[in-house]
Amino acid sequence: MMNYLAHLALAQPTAPSLVGNLLGDFSKGICLVSLAPSIKAGLANHRAVDAFTDADSAICLAKRQFSSTRRRFAGVALDVLFDHFLTVHWSRFYAEPFSRAKLALYQQLAHAEPLMPAQMLWTMQKVRQQDWFESYQQLPRVGMALDRIAQRIRFANQFDGIITEITPRYTELEQVFLDFYPRLQQHVRQQALEPIIMPTQR
């Protein structure tokens, strides 16, 4: 459970774009040179989103305010939390209701499966079958997901329980997201790394 929803929301509504915009989290062992140009464009968009996010001063400040024992994982925590905020405030940024947009994304992901590498395919099937995007709306479920990520880390860490640092700062971090996401949308539009597909072309 990472910020899959944000990457998909910032993609174009085509199978190659959706796959490319997710591929940044699943590219290990993949021969990127052989990818179709449309998937490469999606991957470039994913990387532009990550680079813009990592360089943003408000995001950097929000990461630094986590405790020293958990700060190493603050970026992961914010990725997941920002998907939560995106579901909660979806109507601020998109005209289509979240419930309909979520179902459309699930359908598009199912159609895109032939283009997915094995690990992405397995993960996206879990996303759809377990309705992860719905669970993003519930903060306790976000905490559980972060703890599961902590358990998968292959070295000793104190990431577990990071939700206890998020909860008292919830309103502050929510405002960071609400200020940041429109800037991210504008950045994606300005970069124009993928051709724009109008909704009527879905």
C-alpha cells in the first residue's frame, strides 16, 4: 500500500499510462529500454511526480517533524497518508465522484493486466479484490497498512506504530496535502510528459 491512488489519478485514462505511472514502484528487474513509448511516458510522469514531491519545502518540513527514530520512513508514511487525504477530499480536485472514479480505475487496471510485470499484477489484483482504495478512507486502516509495511522491512526498525505520530498532527498534515496537491497537479500539466486524453475518449 503506497501512494498508488495519487499516481493513477495523475495518469491518463489508458492502459499504458496507468501501467507506466505505477511502474516506478515495480521497475526492479524490468528492462526499461524495451518498454513501449506510451509506458515509458507514464514512467517519466511517475518519476516527475516523485521528484517534485521530494523537493517540495512543505513536504520536507513535514518529514523532519517526525521523531528521529521514525524519520527515515516519513516519506513512506506521507505517501500512504496522502492517498487517504485524496480519497477524503477527492471532490475538491475531480468532478467525478470518488465511488465512480474508483470503480473506473479498477476496471481500467483489470484491462491493463496484460501489460503488467508479475509483481505489479499480483499487487493490483489485491488492490481490486480487497478494495484498497475504499480502505484508504479510514485512518485506522491506514495505520494497519503502515504497520504491515514495517513488518516487511528486512532490517530492524521502529517504523511500527508511526500512526501514533500522525494522529496528533492529522489536521496539520491534512492542510499540507491540501496546499500541495494542486501544485502537484499543475506541475504535471506543465511537464506535459503524456498526451492529454479527454474523458470523452475513455
